[in-house]
Amino acid sequence: LGTGDTISALVERFPDLSFQSVIDAEGNIVAPLLGKISVLGLTLEEAQEKIRLGLNRFVIDPAVTVTLAGQRAAQVTISGEVVRPGFYTLAPGAQLSAALLIAGGSTNLGDLRSVLVRRARIDGSTIEQRVDLFTPLLNGQSLPNLRLQDGDAVVIPKLEVATEQNYDRSLVSRSTVSQQQINIRVLSYAGGGIGSISLPNGSTFVDALSAIGPSPDTSNLRNIALIRFDPERGKAVTQKIDGKAALLGNIAQNVPLRNNDVIVVGRNLVGKITYALSTFTQPFRDILGFLLFFDQLRESATDLFGPTTDSNNNSD
């Protein structure tokens, strides 16, 4: 029990002694004959016995039943690999999975196999519980029904490279506990600069290509680059993709997308971006630095997206 909870006490044979009370900021309730009683940190059974013993001084063998009439909202901290880490006020009885969704869901770097829930006890000690949300997703089962309490701290750990092999990112990205939408940046001559598209998490390269809608007459679909930030090495990693092969069903070319991926359409443009990245010798400190690099490209859009000297402009 904690501040804000409401308990109801039924005293058999003595209806005038029955009551309902909200636990105040000091952890007390107010009961007939007994006045203020501290119930902070007690279970319902312990509060029931404390009230019964108090009333036993005034009536013989009182039969007391205590129930929870109203539960307080839970204020929890959610940190680690979630889209919007922070402090949240949740509805009474909110489950862990719902809390992750409120925080924007797990990022593509999160490891749902070992979600940590820390809970402070009334004596100042802390207990920890590891919750596996990945295995139920893998087996098509319901997620664990863990209800969060006021003061809980939830931490989504980062996926370690050494353990990534047995972790299905695509499966997780399509779940309700992951980020629901991802943002993809697009660089193309047809677009005249840098744009962005929003796609459901779990989307693939073909989904992005369909959203971009490059014209096969003005774009070389066989020369498309997918650029992704590698947080382990602090650098951009470029993968060349054959868009036509992907559209024709080549699974190897239809790669799963991640939030903040960059797609570059056009052979000359791919070459310019690749050259710019190769001359940028300093590692990116984080994803923000990676995105800032492309924001800076926007400032030089005239040079980058200006007329190309390639003899076959229609292929780009």
C-alpha cells in the first residue's frame, strides 16, 4: 500500500465501524475509534490485521475484511533503449508492455530478452527482476503480465553485438513493444535534395522504394545505396542495393530497414555521398552526429544536386 491508494474496511456486526479511507502523504488512514493508522508499505492482509487488533480493544473478536477500493497511479522511470526515455505517470495496474508503448517503444538497438525492473522496498532496499519479452514474441505467446508499481524503474538494455546472432530484429520491430514508426531519409536527383518518409517499423527496402516511387525512366534503380549508422564503430556503413532485383523478389536485396536509415538513389549521387563520407575522417559520436552530416549536405544542395556531368543523366 502507498500514498494515494484507497482501502475499504468492512467490520461484521458493527457497520458503524466500517469505513473507506485514502492513504495520505504520510502513509496514514483514518478509522473510527482508532484515528490515524499508518499502513504505508503494508500488504492488504497486514493492514487488515492491524485494524483488527486495534478494534479488538473496543469490541470482542471483530471480523474485519480489508480490500483495495482504489489504486494510485504509478509514477515510473523508463530508460535505456526506448524512443522517449523519461518519467511517466501510468494508470493504476499498468503492465510493462503498455509502459514501453507509452515511452515510444523499444528502439532497434534494444534487447527485449532481459528487461530490467527495479523496485524500491519500504525499508530502502531494492529488488530487481529480469523480464524476457522476446521469447513470448518468438513463440507467439502472450507477453508477461507484469504490473508496474509506483516508483518502479524500467531499463531496456542495449543489444550486444556478440549476442545479436540469435536475436530476430525483424520480429521484434513488428511487435507492439517496439517503436511503431521509423523515419527514412531519401536523397535523389528526382527529389531535388534530401527528403524523408515515415514507414511502419518492420518495413523493408521495397516498402521504402514503393513510397519513394522513383521513375525507372529517370532513376538507375540498380545503383541505390542504403547508408546506416553503426554505433559500435561510430561510422556510416554503406550497402549497395539492386532495386530492380528487390522489386522482382530477390530477398537478399530486400533488406529490413531501421530508424534513421538513409537511401540514396542515383549512381552519381551515390558516388558523391560515398566520397563525402570517405573524406569525413572523424567518427560520428552518436546518431545525432550522423544525421547532422546529412543536414549539412542540405546546405550544399546546389553543388550536390546540381547538373551532373555524366553523359547518361537519365540513368541517375
